[in-house]
Amino acid sequence: MPLDKDTQHFLQLLCCGLKTAPPPATGEAVSPESWEHIYRTAVNQGVCAITWDGVQRLPADRQPPRELRLRWALAADEMEKRYLRQRQTASALAARFAENGLRMLVLKGVGLSEDYPIPAHRECGDIDIYSFGKAEQADRVLQKIGAQLYCDVPKHSEYLWQGVQIENHRTLLNIKRNRTEQELNALLTGLLYREGTHDAGNGMETPPATFNAIFLIRHAAVHFPKEGIALRHLCDWACFLERHWPEVDHQQFESAMAAGRMERFAALMTAAAVRYLGAGVPEPEHDAARLERFMQEVFTAGPVSDKPLAKLYRKFCGPLHNCWRLRYALRTPLRRFYWDTLRAQWNEKFTVFK
């Protein structure tokens, strides 16, 4: 099923916001009802502020109604404030770590935001950090500065500090899940030590390009069969490609994709970033119908409910109701997915309920 007109117009605005370029001329006016639908889609997909950047480049007679423009602008302003608070918290935490002789690597989030035209317009979540094998010392620092622990599993501990969620990684990936995660975790750890890190300012460090290429695809691939991925994940990938693709060791990247059975998924992610979001890299070979199906899957991923039973149902029953994500995109049998999931949850004392 092809993308409808509202979705196509939404993607044009999103692409415009990511590329800081004038939007393409539209042949017909957009109705108020369609504008409301486009706005709701932007909010649900985590790209409200970026789409707003595209809206502002429209001619005056093509912009949404005034009341909606005001709501959109306020939502973007609130996102900027949250980003600033998150950035300040990350800098303060890095300083506390440095006082205690610890380095702080920032994964995803704050680090990736620098690849966006306007960093503050990337929707922020928690702050994922890695202290190079010194997670226990990092936990002690977090507890000493008053961070509140609310979740602790083998892969990471989670704290709340200054109103911001901190995820302190013991390992980069969930090595309790399966051998693939163990092997990819070892590869990523080795890349950090061989290629070094980048200085992100204020004591923060960010990973090298090859690490990020593998880590971003793996992170999206883990979410895709369960709750799906949103356009925010795809925007992260598109902005990363635009800024860092020439720096990636492509032989290493392709080898990692093959080891994780993620070649198809990576190709779909890159093809979608090029075709729909304007990423300036070569478009990989792909099946057009599969790419269209992939985009439909992205648009069906709405906000995840915080209710335990709803979260449990989505994570465990999602793959059963939509085997395409596993069998085609990730080349993983359904039985293997459930076996790995149950084993991981056993090791994590069934944190899926939390």
C-alpha cells in the first residue's frame, strides 16, 4: 500500500527540516484536518521540532492554521528546554565522574544530536553512558551525588538525577541474550580501544564512526521486532550518514551486519534514509516493495504505553502478529526470538514488567 498524501507531505517537511532547504512546491493546499494529522504524526514519531523547522520554510499561504502553528511552536520550544536541561545534566555528570577519575562515554542521544542541523530539535530521552568497564565505580558516584536508583539489570543500572534519566551501561549490548550480542559487544569494545573516542566537550566523549554505525543499527534492530522503530531512529541514522559515512570502515561494518544477520535491515534503513529523508550517500540495492513495507512498519510504531501489561503484550505478542519484521528484515526464526527473549528475561529477573 503506497503512502497517503498526508504522509508524503509530512515526509517532505521532515526532510526539509533535516536538510535546512526550501520545501518542494506543493500543487494543492493542505486542509486543516490534514494539518492536524501531520502534526499528530510528528509528535508520535518523535520529530515534532524537526518538522516544525520544515513548516517555517513554507510560503505564508501554505502554512497550517494559526492555532496549530502556535501549538507546534510551543511544543518545539518545550523540546529545546528539555534538551538544554539534558545537556547541562550530562555535562555536570561528566564533571563529577572526572573528579572521581572516571571517563564518560555518551551513547546515542546527546552525542548524536550534534549531527542534526539544530541539535536541540532532536527529541531527547534518557542519557546512556558507558564508563569503560568501571560501571560499579560509576554507580557509586551516582549514588554519592544523590541519584535515585529505580532499575538494576545485568546490562545497566538506571537512575534519576536532576529530573533526567541516566542509564549506566555495564556492557554495551545485552550479552545475556545470545552469542550474537556477546560477539558484537566484544567487537564494539575493541573498536573503542583501537580507534579511540571523540571529545564532545565538558568532559564528555562520543564513539568513533564505525562504532556508531554498528551500534545504531543494532539498537534499532533490537527494537524493530518488538515495539517497532519510529522515524526518530531513522532520522538519527540519516543525520549520521550525512555527517560520518566517509569515516566508517565499511568492510568492518558489513562484516558486523552479516554476523548479526542484519544486512537486509541495514539496507532498508539506509535506503529509507536516502529515499525519504534525503541522506547524501549511495542508495543500497533493495526491493522497492520491501522498502515500502518497511516504511509502513515504521509508521505503525506509535508511543509505547507505560502500563506493565500493555508493555508486556506489545513486546511478546508484537513479533507473533508481524513475523515479517523477524523473518525478512532480520532473518531470525520466531522460535529463536522467543527463546532469546525468555532467557534474557530470566537473567534480568523479568524486568519486562518494570
